[in-house]
Amino acid sequence: MKAGAMNRRGSAMIESALVTTSFLFLIIGIADFGRMGFAYNSIGYAAHRAARWASTRGSSSGHAAAAADIQAEVLANVAALDNTQLTTAVTWKPNNNPGNTVEVQVTYNFKALLIPITSSSLTLKCTSTQLITQ
């Protein structure tokens, strides 16, 4: 084999290694952003369901919802996330009477597993507001 053919074969291996590495990082990045989208969607759904649940349990319902009850409802509706990184804030505006509103804010500290986007975790936050009916 000639020396020129050997050099071309070696450069093809190096190019293949570089392209494959770049492609794998791209695929891994897409997967991590997909996980982040899933986490955001999950906390948004949990916030909406908990606010809806609280809106039917106002002060005149006979079994008024407390903040701890609403937090438990968030945990029951969040899917496949680390519950230790999840916080829930409940606000009644101005109070828990029918005709007023309840606001549920769910915050999740998302940490990328495969590619560190930042040195700390990203804070995902969703808020849902509902009118209290009972």
C-alpha cells in the first residue's frame, strides 16, 4: 500500500471520531432538554390540578382545603420527579371565601444529568390561579 493511502485512511478515522462525538453530544443534549420539558409540563399539570382541587374546597364547602392538603395534591399529581426538589406555595387572594381566587405555585429545581447546562440547577416555576366556587 502506498503512503498516501495510509494517510487518507488515518484521517478518515479521526474525522469519523470527531463527527460521532459531536453527534452523540447533540443527541444527549436533545434528551436532556426533553427531560426539562417533561419536568416543566409535569409541574404545570400538578399546579393546575391542585388549584382546581382547592377551588372546590373553599371556606363554605364544609371541608376547606389547607395549604398542606394542596401540597399533598401537588405531590399526588406530579409524575417521575424528585419530590425533594419540589416546593409548593399556596396563596388565597384575599381569602378562602367563594368568589375569591386561590393561586398554586409549584417550583422545581431541575439538574441536568448528562450535560451540565449551568453549574447550579435550573429553577422551573409554574403558577395556576382558579376562582373559588364553594
